[in-house]
Amino acid sequence: MDRLDRYRVFIEVAELGSFIKAANKLELPRASVSAAIQRLEAQIGVRLLHRTTRQVRPTADGEQFLERVRPLVVELETVDQLFQGSQRQVVGRLSVDVPSRIARRVVAPALPGFLRRHPRMQLVLGSTDRAIDLVQEGVDCAVRIGLLHDSSLVVRPLGRIGLVNCASPSYLREHGEPLAADDLPHGHWAVGYASPRTGRSMPWEYLRGTDGVRTLDVPSRVVVNNAESYIACCLAGLGLIQIPRFDVQHLLDQGDLVEVMPDSRAAPMPVSLLYPHRRQRSRRLEVFQDWFETLMRPHLEA
């Protein structure tokens, strides 16, 4: 293992706070990771990491060293890739986290084309709808839908996804079709959706002219906490839902769901890419972000 490799090992251990997590991400034996850190500390003559039974964190010298070597490693990786053939192939592993429905309906079907263009990349695709600590979990980039809370992450806004109001044909036969949002509290049900952040059921939202966003408390007989169950309960006739159009367009086309109240839709939801703050981004991250932005463009409102 050369000095640059030891720098890479140190960065991962410092950012993940764990020798084991770093070893798993780098696909190295834990003993090799420990030996690399010991060799690096011996070379530069300072202790870089505080080690306890519960955590690993950089010393003051380690923090300063981390800030210096992180952009250096990124730059050297970029230079290496400039001379790997005429196609300038991007090499290495990239970990991304994407909401489950975008992963299933948008990203996964398009991945064969992406990997044909970048055959020396490996994509680790996580699909969650919860907030995660990108640094602690070793994730290079995350896609999030909705308003973002205060964060130390870099945010790259992509646009806004339009939402539609839907019901199943069986629900409409039983309860009739609501013509406006004001009809909902009287004789209608919604499938409740629990906020991943608070656990509370979210109100029904709609835009009304210049009044902006309005909310209603629509009764529900079932409350779910993920998009798969949300759509499944709507298909079963348990209530109305508000959902990104891309997520149910195939069901609308097939007649399994019906759009209702097109003039009382919720406000479009922002879509963002998030990644840890660094002076320079890796080439792997750049090509994924450009590809994903192009992939999402047809689903975004003008």
C-alpha cells in the first residue's frame, strides 16, 4: 500500500469514525486498515486519531491533516482518470441513496445504460425515505424530495416534481368523485401518510389561487409510512392519495387509478441532490449527478 492509498484509508476512517466501516467500504481486511494508519502516523510523526472502544475521531493534528489530504486525493484521482484511455473511463465505487420509488421506477431501469458508458464504476444503490448521515454511513450522494431542513451538506436543486390526486375506481364507485378539496371532509377518506421525520400523519394540501397552500384534515382509516404501502392502499380502495405523477402514471394509463380534483393539486415538491461538503468533487460523483439530472428532467415541471 503506497502513501496515496494510506491517505485514502485515513480519510475513510476519519469520516466514518470506525475502522470496521472503513474496511468494509474500501473492501480491505480490518488489519490492513489498522496497519495503514499506524504506518501513516509513524511517517508523519504525529497521532492522527483518538481511538476508544466506542468511537474513532481525529486529533487536532488529524483534523488539520484531513483538510489538507482530502482535496489532494480527489485531485490525484481526477488526474489519474485523464490518462486511462481515449474514453476517459471513470473508475471506482460510488455509494448513493435514493428514495425507494425513484430507485425502482426511474434509476434501476436506466442503470444498464449508465454502466455501459462507465464499465469500471460500481454503484452501491441504497433506497430509503429517511434522513441519513451521509458521512457516518459512507454515502457519497443522496437524492431527496421535499423541503430540506438545515444541513451542513451541499445542496444541488434539480427542479420540482408535480403531484396528482388519485383514487381507485372502486373507491369512486362507493364514495363518488370529489370535485373540489372542500368536498373531502364530508364523506371521503384519505390514506394517511406518516412523516418520516416526525411520525405524525401529514395533512391534505392543495393550492388555492393567490391564497397559496391550504391544508385540510381528511379522515383516514389507515396510516402508512412508505410510498409502496401508500399506493397499495389506494389501489385497494381505502382512500385518496396525493402522489408524484411519475410514480403512478402507469397506473393512470392502465385505468387502475383515476386522477381527481386536477384544479386542487398540492404544491410541486423540490428535488435535490445532496453530498458532503468538500473542496472538490470526485469525477465519479460528477458523472452520476449529471446523468441523474438528465434522467429526472422529463419528470420535472417547467
